[in-house]
Amino acid sequence: MIGAPPLPALSSPTGDGEVALREWRLADSDQVAAACSDEQIQLWIPVPSPYTLEDAREYISTRERERLEGRELGLAITPAIDDAKLLGSIAIVRPSLRDRRVELGYWVAPEARGRGVATRAVRLLGDWALRSLPIDRLEIIVAVENVASCAVARAAGYEQEALLRSYLVDRAGVHDAAVFARLR
């Protein structure tokens, strides 16, 4: 989105006592490369395959530019007590501040799954976005077959509003998408 206003930066890490969200660091590259090589992330997230250390470095090094250009605010998910350990990634993607809405996207490293990490991160970033951006609506759009991600959206308090038929295309084919939303 050329000409979009910059997205605000996270002024400091934000957390809930269990997980924290913070800016990316180049030191995260090894952990990003390992996580993004995971079969489930490869299936649902449009990342390069195979995913290399250089891909991770490129991703991390472009986060500030993407934020300043108003396209994405990408953050690392870490344990609250150890911000060097990567649990996952969460981002504001495809912001439409003119329409007062943003979409959230996320993934969780294999060893952190099933512990509520994504649900906590979605709540944290959603709360921050509603406080920090001129928006009224948060969206999560996910393939209906991605049962875990649909469960995260529901557990984080998002309501399913729609089913978009043949909406997402990935390595596995064409998928119907569930649209979840949280309003101000």
C-alpha cells in the first residue's frame, strides 16, 4: 500500500506474564529458519520452501521498512521470562486504516504449540492495535481446514462472521476461508 501512513512501533515489549511481543532481532534468524521449515508452517503460511537462514535474515531485516511503509507490523512472540527464546510470530498484515480495520496473522513454532501461545499473542496484539490505531475492526482470515488456527481465533474472542469460498490458494491447493472478527 504505497503512500500509507507508517504503523506505530511497539514502544516496548508487551506481555501478559506468560508471553511477550517484541520487535524482531537478527539474532532470531536461526530460530525463525528452524520454525519456518516446519511442515505445518510450510502448509499454511506463504513462506519459501525450503526455508533458509538467509530467508530468515531477509524477513527480519525488512520488518522496519514494512512498518514505516504502512504494510505490516511484524513481532516476535517470546516467553515473558526469556525474550531470547522464540515461540512464534504475529503481525498486523494488510492494514486498511482508511476502512478502520487490520488483519492479524500468526504462526507458532512446533515446540510451543498446544500451550495457548497463539491465543495469548492474538489477544495482546489485538488489544494493543485497538488502543494504538484508528481502527474499529480486527480480522483473522484462515483456511477452514486449519483447525488449530480457527480454534485460536475463537479462543481469543473473535467471532466467525463469514465463509469465503475458494478464497485462499497455497501449496496444497484452493481453500475456503473463515473470517473471524473482533470489534472495538
